[in-house]
Amino acid sequence: MQMEQKTYSLVIVGFGGMGSYHVQLIEPCEHLSVTGVYDLVDYRMELAAAKGFKTYDSLEAVLSDETVDVVLIATPNDVHKSIAIQALKSGKHVICEKPVTITSADLLDILAVAEEEKRIFMVHQNRRWDEDFLIIQDIIQKKKIGETFHLESRVQGANGIPGDWRQLQAYGGGMLLDWGVHLLDQLLLLTGSKIDSVSAELSTILCTEVDDGFTSNIRFKDGLTAVIEVGTTNFIKLPRWYVKGTEGTAIIRDWDLSGEIVVNNPDVIKVEPKPIQAGQGLTKTMAPPSEESTLRLPIGKPESTKQSFYDNFVSVIEGKSEPLVKNDEVHRVLRLIETIFEAAEKQVILKGLEL
């Protein structure tokens, strides 16, 4: 007779924007249930109580509750480490928002406790499930534009940094930690190559304590080059993705997944382009290819077969699956962020990296 699978009780610590959003994200997970909330802000606790969740008057009360299996940390970045270690030592499994810690060394401290306590610790790198990323990953893996040799990944807006802890250095604010942690995580999943060199520039146009954007140029040992850019002062945005391959180019313009793939037409012999008028001169080099020599293709849709983060987390607890977000991958992203900070501060290209 097959035993019924357990449903794990989860308490959210930090019920702000992302913490409350987790309720919606977890709901489809059959064997993970949000049962309680703890937050320092009174109105958030009132909101949680109104939604029917048990509210706790302290973190210690959460950790001493033997009915709680999982603690989800959705607080400002600077206290992730402390809460995670306390929760693990209390016998709880832990999901943590990203960036998981401000330094890569702090993450290693957490992982040492998780191993000692034999508890599962996973970081919610949720943008691995973004459709735009999955489409680009599919294009690269299936060589739809030939061998990829250059890509550009950007998120841009014109609203500045939110007027909260994200503007403060002590809390781990700034766009490199806030958005860079996503774009760099995605980038490292697109190639199996080590990084060879990194250069970077941080933007401080808004005069906050932290960067309001950044641009980083990254070269991999296999020759792939990448531009990763985040901006909060862009009234006209550049494309979300721009990817070049030996046989074509792919573009995704925005979150609405507008985009296309343009590739060589294998059935047409390439002919010398005719010169075009370009400003006050003529050019063949920059003339567009003929209509018949290229094919315009849709970017497609990703296959919806990837296990959700939360279903995977439960499977990992039960020893049925490997984590889809591995802690060594998260650690590598933090090391890359530290390298970008160093390159920007020293205003140099850091070369010969083993990262």
C-alpha cells in the first residue's frame, strides 16, 4: 500500500513585495503549503493575518515551532546569512531569495551549516524560468543561428532605484546585486566555458550610495563574448536579448517576447551586395542582404516541461531529484559579481581568470 506524500509546512520570513508574491507562486505546488508569516512591519503582519496565515511575533517563535518544515527568507540581503544559519540549526530546510548573500564567502558559511545539519538549502533563482531566457537557451543549444559567438543581455528602465533598502549599501542594494544576479546567472547557464576576462563600469548618475546600473564585458575561454547591462535611467530601451551566430542573428526586444531570428538561406547562393547610399557616401559592407538570401523565422516558444522551483525543492528534500538551482552555480555567480565590482573599481580588464 503506497503511503501518501507529505505536505511540507512553510513560513515566509519577510512579507514585502517578493515575500507576498511567493504565496501565489507556491500555490500550485501540491506538497508545499504556506502556513505562516513573520515580518518586522506591523501592516504586513496584519495583511498576512487577513489572508488566513498564522503570524509569529519573533523569528525565534518561527524556529521553535516544530510543525514548520521550511523557512523561506525574503528579507533585505544583509540578513539572509544570519536567518539562514539560525533556521538550518533549528532543523528547518531553507529557501532563500537572491542575491543569497552579499559575499561569496558568506554563502560558503551557510552551506557548511546546511551540510552539518543535513538540511536542504536552495536559492530562488527564479529567472531561470523566464520565457525569454528559455527561448534564447533553446536557440543556442539547438544552434538555430549556427555557433553563437556574441550575446547581449539587458534590462533597462527609467524609474531609478526603488525608494527602499535597495538604495542603501549596508543592505546589499544596487543594481549589480539586484538585477545583475539574474542576468549573470542566466549567462553562465548558456555556456559550459570558463571565463577568461572581465571589464565593467558602474553607473552612479542618480547619486545614491550604490550603483544605479552597470555594464560588463565578459569573454569566455571558448571565445564567446557577452555584454551584460542594467540601467535605471534609460527612457528608450535597447533589446532584452541580441545574439549573434555564425549563420544568423536572434533578437528578443522586450518582456512581451516580440522578436525574430534571421538566418542565411541555404538554398540561395550568396551574391555580392550592391552598393547603397549611406549618408554622403556609398557602402557595400553595410548594405542589407537580399530578401531571397535570408530567412526570417519566429523565435518560438519554450517547452513547458521544466519542473517548477518549488516542486523541485520538495523532490530534493525527499531525495528524488537533483536541485535545479545548484549551490555551486550560485556561488560562481557571486564570485563573478565580486569580479565585476573589482574590475569597475580598478578600471581595468581582469584577465586570465579561472572562474
